[in-house]
Amino acid sequence: MISFKQLPIEAKAAMAAGVVFFSMMLSRSYLAEKLDFRTRRWLLRLQMALFANTLMLMGSLHVWRSTVTTFTRSSAASSFCFMLWKVAVFMFLALAHSSFFTLLFLVAEEPYFFSLAAYTCLGAYIILIFFLFTLGSVEQAYKFFAGRGAKAGTGNKNRTALKPVLAVVLTVVLTVVGLLNASQPPTVNSVEIPVHKLPSTMNNLKVVLLSDIHLGPTVGKTKLAMIVRMVKALKPDITVIVGDLTDAEAKIIRPAVEPLGELDSPLGTYFVTGNHEYYTSDVSNWFELLKSFNIQPLHNENVKIVSPKSNSDWFCLAGVDDIEADVLRYSGHGMDLKKALRGCSSEHAVVLLAHQPIAAKWALQERPDINLILSGHTHGGQIFPLNAGAYLLNPFFVGLYKVGQNTFVYVSPGTMYYGIPMRLGSRAEITEIILRSP
């Protein structure tokens, strides 16, 4: 029987990831009720950081072997440039691994340079792993179909060296493109949506949709102030924020949130939780902070949006807690559609705010009479190659979907980004939604 010491390091890393994952499930199931909020918050974040790092360790070993070990037998291995390259690869991997710990130690009004560098390396790491795997698969397929030959010749050695070089070049190019793309202000996307049973006096009502701003290690007050200025320029009747506003505790990042107080939509500004609000374990304090800025959280509840032209005309705007609250067993929270739609009859139009598209799907299965659901969460994949995974894991990916005869779902690609300050194959967006009456 093979002992633990004899196992390859990748297997040890996989086992460590399994142990951390088991501890996460154990703490969620048995310790959630016994620990205070602060302890739970730190334990959850520490576990998530450790879990991510143990998984990444397997990829980092592959990166090191592909970009460093492969060249140790070459004539350049003893050169000063190669030593610099080894240091650069090591620092790159170290920064990528450290990104998950910045949530614990480096969150302030404006992002720290270290956090931006660490998350940039994490984005580049994901791209590099993809290209190393893809090019390696192509190489193996070539060997299989072409045959290996009797001996490994110079051509094979050149191909082996070419793979990591090509992967690194592609990663650098896409990283720069992604950084430039994400540094641009969000695009304003105007969408007209017909809403069944919307009163004619509310025709052309303007709703501005924000989602996934992710105030935290890499998004601060300056970015949020820019978003608020853009929203005010659109002069919306209603502004809605459909979750993942933050990745940090309210007390720590309060100065960065102050620009939200400048939102002044005449029919109100509303907020529902996303999964990341529950990762902060500080939802109650966030609700109080948002209320101080005249932003109303919809905690499985609804409000009547009354027409400025007629007090008898209105539609129901409802919001549900994010489904992650149920997974985390967050006391007093969890998606409760019946409670959220209490008093919303089928005689009036119903608009629902639900952070995750899967929640939108569940809501329509239970209440197919909902006319419009506004969601976020997917980020449009945010960066290549994560786009494919986000597309496959969500029933609605990004943009406008018609479901049935009188129902629409709109999924925002996000107003900023999560952690990694990059966008590839997606674009940050502020959505201007024009409601049309039939």
C-alpha cells in the first residue's frame, strides 16, 4: 500500500483540498449556530481561501514544470536571465495565490496596489492554465495520430519548448487586453421591454439596473462615484441594484459606499442581496447602511410603484433574498417567493429582482405570472475562458430572454467585476430599461 509520503504532490494537494472542503461543510452544518457572526465570517473566508489555494497548487506545479523545469536542461539554464525568469514565475504564482487573502487584510476605501497586482496575476493564471492545457492536449493528439517515431528528435524538443512560450505570449496579450477593457467605464445599454398589464400612464418608465459592483479589494470609491454619475445622467425613474454590491463588511468599507447617497430616483432606489453579501456575514449592517442612503432593501418583500400621473395605477416591485443564504444557513434569510409576492395579485404587473438566474428559473416555475425578472450574477463570464462555464451553469446567461407568452428575464453582465480587474469576452454594463405598456 502506498504511504502518504510516497504520493505525488498533486495527490497531496487534492487530499488537502478535500480536507478543507469537508471542514467547510462541517462548520456550515454543525458550527453555524454555535459561532458568533465575526468568528463565522473569518472562518468561512479563511476556509474559502485555503480551499482555493490547495486547488490552485496543482495548477501551479504544472505551470512551474511547463515554464521553468522544461528548460533546466537547456544551455540557457545557467544564465542570469533564466534566474530572473524563475524569480518572475515564482512571484507571479505567489501573487496569484495571495489574492484570496486580500479580502481578510487589504480592503479599504480605495484598492491597494498589491490587491490589484494579486488579482491581475490570478486572472493571468487562469488564462495561462487554459492555454497550457489546450496546447498540451493538441500536442498529445498530434503524437497519437502522427506517431512518436523511434526516437525523440530535435523537432520534438522544439515543440516541447514552443508550447509554454506560446502559452505565455498569449496570456500576456490577453491579460493586457482584459485590463484595458475593464478599465473603461461601463457601457450604457438601453433595452425596451414590454410589460404585460403595465398601466398606460407608466409607459416609458425608466429603470436603471446595476449589478455585481463588488466593492472590495479591487473596486473602491472612485469606481462607484463614476457609476453613480453615469446613473444620474440617465435620470431614471427607478434604480435597482440586484446583488453583489460588496465583498466586505459595512464598517470597513463604509467610506467607499458614500456615493450611493447621491442616487435620487424619484420612485426610489431598491436593493436585493447577492451571494457575496452573505459571504460577508454582515447583511444586517449592510441593510442599515443602505437605508441611511435612502436605498430600500427588498428582503423577501415588495413595494407598490405608483404612477406619477395617477395614484390608482401601479405595479408590484418585489425582491427575494439570494439562494446562497439557504446554502449557508444564514439565519432569517433565504429565498421566499411567497412572502416576497404577498399582496402582488395577477391583476397588476409584477417585476421581480432576483440575483441569480437559477433563482429566476425557480421563481417562474412557481409563479409563471411574473412579468419581468431582473438578475445578474453571471458577469457574462467576465474573462475568457470562464465564459463557457458561466454559460453552461446558468439557465439564463446574459441579456434579454422571453419566457412564455408574457414574461421576460433580463440578466446583467455586471456593472464592474469581481476581484480580477479584467474583462475578456464580456463588457461591464449599466442597463437602462424602458418599460413599455401593451
